[in-house]
Amino acid sequence: MALSAGDGGLLKHTDTGINVRPKVLDTLLAGGFLPVLTGSGEEAVAVAQAMKADRLVLFLSGEPSLTLGVDRQAELLHMDLAKAAELLREGALPGPTAAALKLACRGAEGGVKKAVLLNGSEPHALLREALGQRIMGLSVTP
């Protein structure tokens, strides 16, 4: 089941940010549905924080770990918030990767247990990551 921000009043944009009504998602989950949310990265972070999610997954149009350079590229590179902040301060990441990493950090700071950046064009990336299989990407934990 795919949902957008306006469905069921799930999200409301305000001057101070995004308000989330997690009861809509709780109801769907309790009913055995797996909701898939469409929208912006900002909305994804807001929902993940409100739901106290175990995982926030953000997709990029390329391989995120390759943007770190060949000497730092690794299979699903795990880092904590301090390491992620250090990478962002260096200013060497391409714009889309830096923006996604900032969102991942916000998610981790807001209570999400793990934020993952994956290549959205890689077949079955989300499933493979969820099953703990070998996959390239970045992850941030508090």
C-alpha cells in the first residue's frame, strides 16, 4: 500500500517543520499492511522519528560509498554521528550524497536506530540490506 503525505492527514507542513500523525501508520501496521511512503527525504525523516523507527532508508541515484573515494569505499560503510559529521565538514561529498547524509544524521539524532543510504538503481537493494546480505552503501547510527 503506497501513501502520500496527504493521505489520512498523515503529514502536515507547518512553519516550524513537519507534524506527523503516526496513528495512521500504527493502524495500518496493526492491520497487517506494510505502508510504503512516497515523498521527500524531509518527510521520510519526520515519519521515521515520529514512529521511532528501527531503520530509515534513503535512496540515491548512484552508489553513495563510492563518493568517499576508492581508499574509503567499503561494503555498507557503518559510521556513527561523529564520523558522519566529520565527513560533512570535509565538504568533499557531492551535493546529493551530502544532503542525504545530513538527513540520515537528523534521523539518527532524532531517535532512529539506523539510517541507511542505498543506491536506488541497484536491484533488490532494500531487500538485500534488510536480510543482511552484502551490499554497498552508507549507514549512520547514533
